[in-house]
Amino acid sequence: MTRFPLIKPLLVTALLITGTAQAAPDARQVLSVSPVDDIVARYPAMMSQGIREGLKQNGQLPPMVANTIGNIVSSGFNSVDIEQQIINDLQTNLTDSQLQAVHDWYETPVAKKISSAEIAASEPSAWQKIQASAAELNSQYKGTRRAEMFDRFDRAARATESAVDTTIAVQLGLATAMAAFSSDSANYEQLRQRIESQRSMLRGVVGQQVYDSYLYTYQNIGAQEMDLYLQFLESPAGSAFSKVVTNSIQQAITEPVETIGKQMSRFLSPESPGGQ
């Protein structure tokens, strides 16, 4: 997700005076010039792959069952619906001037370069590359300005906060499903509270993963370009855009979790036909 404007203060005023001002772009147009729609399109595949790998590493389920659960997860998240929710929320919560500022930024060469890097890093296959290069990149950037920029980036983009919330949502869905194979009769609310109690621990683990992703994604982005990016993230328009997008995606991910968990639970239940 990206956000960074180069605002042109007097341009709109001048156009209004001459009577040639064009209407501000709507939320759909803003989303189309941003990388958000491309990244959201990859969400079902990313979620599905993450679930498959987690279940296979857990070792409690055969690979075929893990793949089936992955397919259930993938079908439970519709990228078109997520994108529409983002559009609706942007149109409701951002002003015309904010939408214009976001649109202006994404049309700049720097924004397009950063967007391309973010889209590439959102590919499901990129996670293995991020893990493989993490130690080297952590060592390479230790004590550098790029490393120092991370806290600023993380606050503005709400990257770790959003990733922790998503991780908890996914774990809750998995826990709901795995309860079918367990003598533990904990209900959904008990499972939620149990997983929520691990938030502090998850923040440390997920925070490192977010940092690794940050170093990998922006390794070819120059310091001045990164500073422009951060200026956008911290601007009123960029901050509003970032907040709405992350909240919309989070809501779109967490709302289906209970339903998906119940579907997986029925599939895994030894008494059900799917569990045979």
C-alpha cells in the first residue's frame, strides 16, 4: 500500500479562476493509479498459501487436507468485494482535495517506482525471497538511515499494527477449524480471547517480519525517494488514505473469519462426510 503526494497549492485555484477546473478524481480512479488494487487482487492467494504452509508445517493434517482447507480460505476472501469496500470507504471518508492529492502523488515517477516495488513484494512467491534475504539485509542496513526510517514508516503506514491484527484473525480461523480434532471444547469467544492474549508476543515476531519485508521491498528505493514517500504517508491526505485502506482491508479480512472457521470445522470433523 502506498501513499505520497506532491501537492500543487495554487493550481486548483488558478483553474477555478479561469473556469477550466476539472472535477476531482473519485475513489475508484484514485485506487486504479495506486498499487492497492493490484495488491488486494493477490490477497486470496496470499492467505491461502499462508494457511497451507502453516498447516503442513504443523504436521497434524495430510497435505491433501491442508490444500483443501487452503482452497476454502481462498474462496472465502473475494478481492473484488474487498476493493469495493475500500472504494466506498475512501469516497465516504476522504475529501475531494485529499483524493486529488493522493491521485497527484501516484502519478509521479517516484510513486510509480515505489508502487512497482510494493506490487512485486506482494506476490505470494516473494515471501520465500524475503525470508532468504532477511539476515543479509538486516546486516547490510544495520545502523543506516534506511534502518532509522523504519519506525517513521511503521507509524505512518500502521504496518506492524495491521499485520498483527491480520495474523490474529488467521490464527483464530485455524484454531476454530482445528478444534474439530481436539478434545478442547473451547467456543469461538474463548479461542478469540486465548489468541488475543498472545498479542504482545506476536507483535515482536510479526514486527521483525514487517521490518524484513520493509528492507526487501524498498532496497532499490533511494533515500530521497524514500523520504518523499514518508512525507506523503505523514501528510493529511496520505495519512487519511493509509488509515482508510488498512481499516477497510482489515475489516474485509476479519469479518469472514468466523464463517471460514466453521466451514473448515465441518470439513475436518470426523463425524462429517468431509472429514471421512
